[in-house]
Amino acid sequence: MSPSPREVGRPYAAALTELLGRAGAIRTQPWAEAFASVPRHAFVPEWYEQETDGRGIAVWRRRQASGTAGIADVYRDVTLVTGLDPATAKQVDTDAWTGVATSSSTLPSLMAGMLEDLDIEDGHRVLEIGTGTGYNAGLLSARLGEENVFTMDIDQELVDLAQKHLDSIGCRPHLLTGDGTQSWPGDGTLDRIIATCSVPSIPDAWVEQLRPGGVLLTDVALGIEGGLVRLSRGADGEARGFFTTNAGRFMAARNRARTYPVKERPPRAPETGSRSTTLTAARIQAHYPLRLVLAFQMPDTELVYYVDETEGMSLQLQRGDGSWARVPIGGDRELVTFGGDEGLWKQAEDVWAWWHLMGRPAQDRFGYVRKADGSAYAWYLPDGSRWDLTD
Ligand SMILES: C[S@@+](CC[C@H](N)C(=O)[O-])C[C@H]1O[C@@H](n2cnc3c(N)ncnc32)[C@H](O)[C@@H]1O
């Protein structure tokens, strides 16, 4: 008889658990036991590894968890992409594709940090939005018992696959198919909600189905940047909390099973000038909390890479009205070039000046409140700053 996935995975899962413990991602014994007992390779029999092909194009190459080396690779502390959007995926050779990722097995250290941050207690009922491979549902089931775990994905094919993976280790949490940002089809209230896809704001349904005192943990995507928030629901229907020390980002929740809608962008305003600036690309790239405050302060604005044959690569802010401003990456040029409203970059510079003046606070010093009426704001207690957030 061939060994079970749990037997095969045991030494690898033990090594991963130790690594996550040393990194401070696993902080408590129950989660160490869960990570040591759930074999990740049973959930990720194959995945796509990003590489650059001979023409310099980024492609996803299919890898399989077979043989000792293949299995060991699944137990690295890396995100493993497991699904590609069929609308964008193009096969470029026998086992490589280009395209947008639609599902993955999350970075284990991030997953462990989030599970610890949930402060789960025995007997809690937990809903996970974003089943993906089912690995996280397997971990939750190991910690809480499968009867207390509900997991939901928008893609029926992924749910079926996750069911198969969970079955292979004899684990049967409640699997649900549907848009997890809408009402939950289960009964009763929940103690915890964890989303492994991002949302622009907290859906009404999550607050409604969480008991007062319950906790929800999700990635809020705000345009320029986003972050993980851990919120407690009050009896008044308000959910309050802070951005967490974990700064991971997740793929966006979508409302269709397989594809993402194509984003419409306005035409870019013509270039109007350039000047020197102290807000360099290096500073924006180096400081995650700075990008978060930029996102609070500048709704309707994105941060993208811009490539120009003569200028090289830049970081560009672009707003919904077509205004833009960009700073070159690399070199020592402290120059901003812009088009449309010149005030766009000035606003960003003011955020940099404020964040620096405040002593460059980390993201977990910033609060997030989702009011009972659905509106939300971020705040910084020491100087009373508050930013109203729009979808
Ligand atoms: C990063 S993956 C989840 C990883 C997963 N927790 C694991 O352990 O493998 C994100 C998942 O969210 C799912 N998703 C996207 N939009 C969704 C929605 N509106 N409702 C439920 N699931 C959604 C995707 O199909 C994808 O499987």
C-alpha cells in the first residue's frame, strides 16, 4: 500500500512549521500542530512558477509535486499560483502560459500570521472567503474541527478540486460555492471571518453574519495600496480595528467565476512640465506605510509602473481624471514629470512630509473603521488625522 499524503508530507510539513515558528509567523502551539499535520502538497499537486522566457517575457511554467524535489518545492515559504484566467491565459510552449493569476496557495508565513491574528478559540465557527486549493480550510479544520469550518469560493471548479484535496486527507469542512462578498448561505452567526481575496470595502454581508464581538480579517484594496485589517464587530454594527503587522496583498474578489472585468482607464493628459522633488521612486518603493497613507489621501488614484524607451522605467501616479505624475526608478535623478493637474504630485509630497514628521509610523498604527451605514475611514490617533474612504 502506498503511503498516505499525510505520511509523505510529515517531514516536509514539520520543517515548514519550524521555519514559520523561527520567522515568528507561527506563535502558538495549536497552530504549530495544525501546520505540522496538514500536507500542503495534497492541496497543490501542480502550480505555475513565474519565470522569464528567452524573449524577456514573464511566463507561468507548470510544475508538479511529484518526486522528492517536486514535493519539497511545495513546502517552500512561497505563494504558489494554481489558476490562470482563461480569458487572458495564452499557451507559449508545452507547459508555459502568460496570463492573469486567478487562484493561488497563499504564502505560508502570511497565512500563519493571519491565522494567529484571528485569535481563534476552541469551538469558534469560522468562514473563509476564497477556498482556492483548500489548504487553509484544511489548516482551520485541524485547529477547530471540520464541523466549525465553512469555506467559500466563487469558482465551482476550484471548489470541486478543493473538495478532492480535502478528501485525500480525510477532512470534510463545509464547502460552499458563490460570491463570498454576498450573503452567506449558511445558518447562524459566525465568530470569525477571514478573506483570502481582497475587497475595496467591507461588504454589508460580512458585518451582518458576524456576531457582536466577532472578528473579521481581510485585505482592503484602496487603489494606490491596500492592507490587511483586523476588525471587531460592535453591538452597534460598527466594525473597528487596525491594519495588521502582516502586510500581504491578495488577488481581488471578483463577481464572475473565471475572469476579471477589464479596467477602463481615461486618456492620459498631455505632458505639461517637470520639476525637482524630494519624493523619489526609491522612497515610495521602500516604505509600505507611506504608500498606505498615499492611498488614504488620494482616492481614485493608482500607482503603476510606466516604461518609456528613452526615459526607462518610472513609478507613475495616475488619477481618474487623466492627471498623472511620474518619477524615474533608479539613478539619482530627483525629478517629477507630470500632465494634467500639477497639484497631484504636490498632494503626494505633502503626504510624504506628514508621514516623515510623524516619525514614519508603521501600518499597524493606523486604524480602520467600517461604520454601520457602510461608510469607512482610516485614522491616526496621535494627531487625530482621519481620512474618509470611498469605494
Ligand atoms: C489567494 S486564493 C485563496 C487561497 C486559499 N485560501 C488557499 O489556501 O489555497 C483567492 C481565492 O479567492 C477566490 N475568490 C475570488 N473572488 C471571490 C469571491 N467573490 N467569492 C469567493 N471567492 C472568491 C478565488 O477564486 C481564489 O481561489
